[in-house]
Amino acid sequence: MATETTLISKSLEKGEKSPIINILSKLWGTIKRRYKKQFILIMGLLVFVLILEILTALPGMTDPKYILFDGVKYHSEYPPSWKYWLGTNSTSQDVALLILHGTKNSLYFGIGCALISTAVALVVGIFGPFIGGVWDTASSFITNIAMVFPQIPFILFISSLMATRSWVTVMLIIGLFSWPWAARAIRSQVLTLRERNFIKVSKMSALGNMKIAFSEIIPNVLSYVILVFSISFGIGIITEAGISMLGLGDSSGNFVTLGYVLWYHQTEYILNQNFYHIWLSPGIVLTLIFLIFYVIQSSFIMTFNPRTRENM
Amino acid sequence: MNSLEMNVIEEEDLKTSFLDEKTRAQKIVGNSFLRLILRKLVFYFLVFFIAITLAFLIPRLVPGSPLYYIRDLSGSINPVDAAIIIAELEALFGLDLPLWNQYLIFLEQFFLHGNLGVSINLPTIAEPVFDLIAPRIPFTLMIVIPALIITFFVGNWVGAWVGYKETKPRKVVYYTFLIMGAAPFYWFAYVLTDIFVQYLHFFPPFTSTPEFSFDLAVILEIMKHYWLPLILMVLVNIGGWSTGARSMMIYERGSGYILYSQKLGFKESKLRKYAYRNSILPQFTGLNLNFNNMIGQTIILEFVLFWPGLGSLMISAFTQGDYAMIMGTFIIIILVIVIGNFLIDLSYGLLDPRIRIGGSE
């Protein structure tokens, strides 16, 4: 900590430009100090993913769609027992194994979605208002139009028209249709930043637009970006599960997600039989994931907003 | 418009004449409202135009043809027959023409004749798609519109109620709604169906919702099926509103005028009312986004609960490969969303004079 700050101050004294490494290490220090709670939460999530990775890589657990057949009969529609913790579905697959793989894949899927939509939101939300002129109007106009576009109907429409869909395409479709609100939030923040004096000073000292955007604007809206990222993470997972449940997810069937487990239920039982172990568990896992992200988001909001920080 | 500007206008009016004041003010409001309507009309028409252009282009640009479902079927019948059927269908939809020509025909048919093509699904073959879609529109709207209004008021009230004084029972209510909002809504539909239909028998099973007709018995039957989807939409969406309202209320609670009035000894209920009014206004901007989300949610929910609205029609069209029906339902859903957003913007303009007169966002 101390060494990092002295490094930066030394380089500042010499009038050197501080390299990106120093800025990042300073940022890292702040993260560890101020965002201790969130840091623990996110680390917990990473450890959870690691445990899932290890569990699903164990011998005998790598194939979630493995059909349980002992040579005499299929183990279909078993209630939960010590052997099958969450029972088996009608195609003789272990529901617990499906959910382990599904949780892992859903989380990865969420990261992908969040990356895509945050990247688009960043580009539209930062560079438009920052460069100004035609770009500003254009980006504002595109955002306003995209805000009205219905997300779920568009996703359903596109994926229903594709004969084959890999999970990457589904991720792209969801990511590319869920950025507008994020772009708007970032944009309004950039618009207030643009009028601040330190931006005007850096413009007067003939720094390039790109350089100002990266070294002055992005660090200042980083809190919003993190928030946007975590919200799109949750939304991506829920949306994917929704469209997979309708059978419009990954068409190859090799990418097992939580929505896929629900789809089995949707197609085969439709609540005529009481197979709670099949449909309750994916929903509970999805709710828990969403709640974890809610806790992370609200703790970020509390930390970013000084007034709520005092009141909480 | 802030109070200063108001004063300026009033002074000007006083200078000119007393009699003119009211009519002139009315004129300003009327004109600016008209301008708002025109501006929004142009914007939403543009949005609609871009959306249907995308709806036209996407099926023709994504890998796989709009008729791939039929191509898949061609394995089961004689390949020569299949080729003839596909050629006939392509001629029927005009898919053999160049792209610009198809686009012009599409626009002409839609805007001049209101024609969305004909269904190729067996029970409803050769019927105009629009006639099949039109009776489904009220079914979707009768869930979305009441749910939007109820969740807006209840959700904001709950959020403000919790934000103003954070006691334990209030927090319990708040977090219950929050967890219900966090649960994926399609899965929550399973849970509620299981409780209320399977065990408590409060509502009839969903597979038997009748088509609409002007018959009292049929309407009563539809109403019986109607409550669960509505309750579900309300329960799922309250959490989202109340989180926003709560943080707005926490912000208002700490602001100067509330603290000052507390010191002056104002009644607590009066203060809460002031803070509530101030905290609810920014929430209005969320109506548009929430309306769009709710339409999306209803589409999936209708399929899960067998509610005969636009969404279940759209999703069944996916499974049957009914190309014109997919396009038609999609365009009608966009139309519903665009009109809804337009009306919400206008109502916002009516409520907040700054939107009318300020001009920009």
C-alpha cells in the first residue's frame, strides 16, 4: 500500500506520466480498503465456481446427460434418495448432476452476457457524449430507440428463426439486446462529468480524446460500470433460463443450463405429476444466484452513494 | 419550469393585461403539449419503422431460411414433391423476389392494406394472420395494463413505507417482495400454480381457458382463469419498484426540508406525504422500461400458464414453423409496445410541466 502510493507520488514529482500499472495498483489498494465486503462476496462466488469446476471434473460426473442404466432397467423418475440426491428425471438422468453442470454453465453464460452488454453500453455511453457533436446525437438517438425495443420478443424472434443455435449465438443475442438502460445510466453520468473542471483542464492541455476517456472518464464511471456489470450478469442468467425453458436455447443440447433442466419439466410433466425434485431445485438455485447478485449490487450502491452509506 | 421563471411570466402578464393572463397561459400549455405529442409521435413512428425493418431483415439475414421448418420436413415426403411445395411457399411469401422488391411489397401490404400474410398452419390454413391475432390482443393487455398500474402504486408505496422508517416488520415485508421479484417469474408461476390450483383449488386448471365471446358465462369463465396470471405479475414486479422507491425515500428523508420541518414539529404523517410525493416522481420514468419488460414477461408466462394471449400464439407459431404468424405476432407486439410507450410519455408530460415546456430531455 505505502510503497504503491510513494511510487505514484515520486513519478508525479518528476513530472512523469504515471503508467497504467501504477493506476491499477492504486485502484487495487482502494478496492481492498473500501470495498472489503464486496471483495469477500465476489471471492466467495469465485470459490463457489471453482468448487463447481472441481466437482464436475471428477470421474463419473463429467457427463450431465449420462443415462443411468444398470443393464437391467433404466433408473427413471426416482424420488430423491441417498444415491440420487435430487432424484432422476424421466430420461434416467441424475437431476443433481444436471443442476451442478447447469449452475456452472449458467454462471459462465452470465459472465459472457454481462461482458458483451457492458462493452456495448460503455462504447455507446462514454464515447458518444464525450466526443460530442454528431456522435453525441447519434448515440443518444440509438440508445433512445433501443430502449423502446422489446428485449424478450426480439430474442425469441431471432432465436426461433435460426435452425441451429450454439450457446455463443444465444449469448450474443441476449447481450446485444440488453445494453440500452445501462448505456443510458453511464451516459447521464458522463454528461455531468463532461462539465467538470478537471476534464476541461485536460482538454485544454491538448490531451487526446481517447486518452482523456481512458484515463479520466472511465475511472470516474467505474463504479457505475461495475454496477451495470453485476446487474446484467443476473439478467443474462435469468433470460437465458427463460428462453431455454421454451426450448429456444442452445439447439445442440450439449450446453446444459438451469433453463434446460426446467425445459425437461416443461415438455414432459406440465405439473400433472408431482415431481418437485425436478422443477423446484433449478428455480431455487436461480433465485439464490439472483439474490447473491442483488446483495452485491445493493452493497455497491450503498458504498457509492454517500447519503445511503451514512443512513444504512 | 422553476418558480423564478413563473414569476417572470406572471410579471409580464401583469404588465400587459389582467384579462389575458389565463387564456395566454392556457395557450402556452396547449401549444407545448401539442408539440410534445407531435415530437413523440414522430419519434415512435420512427422506432416502429426501424423495428419492422429489422423484423423484415432478420429472417432473411440469419443463417437458415424462413422456411427451414418445412425443409426439415422434406425428408419425410417425396423430395420432388417437397421441392415443389417449397417453391410454391416461396412464391406465396414472395421470397423469390429481390430483397428491395420484397421490402417494398411488405411495406405496401402492411401500411396500405394492414395485411400481414396468411397462416400456413393446418387448422387455420389460408386465414389472414391479422384476424387470428386481433382477438388475442385484449388477453395480453388485460394482464399487462392492470398489473403495471397496481405494481406502480403498491410497489412505490411499499418502498416509501420501508424507506421512511426502517422497522423490522416493514423490512420483512420489503424483503419478501424482493425475494419474490428475484425468483425467475416463469418458475414462480409453477410454484403458485402448484399451491393455488393443485392443492387449494382456488382457480381452475389453465388448459381450459375459453376463447372470448360476448356471453356472460364465457366472460365469467375467463375471469376465473384471469386472476392467477394477474396476481403473479403483480407479486413478481412489486420488488423492482419498491427498491427504487426505497432508495429515493432514503434520499428524501435526509434532505434539508424534511429535517427542518421535523425540527419545526410538523406532523409525521404530513412529512411522510411530502417525502412520498417527491420520491415518486422520478419513478415515473421507469414506467416505459417496466412496460416493455412486462410485455416480455407476459409472453413467456402466457405459454407457461396456457393463457390465450399474444405470447402463447407467438410461441406456438415457433413450434409449428408458421412463418407469417411469427412475423405477424412480432409486429403486433411491437405495435402494442410503441403505442403503450407513447401514451406513457404523454401521461408523464401531463404530470410534469417541466417535460412539456422544457423541451429537451
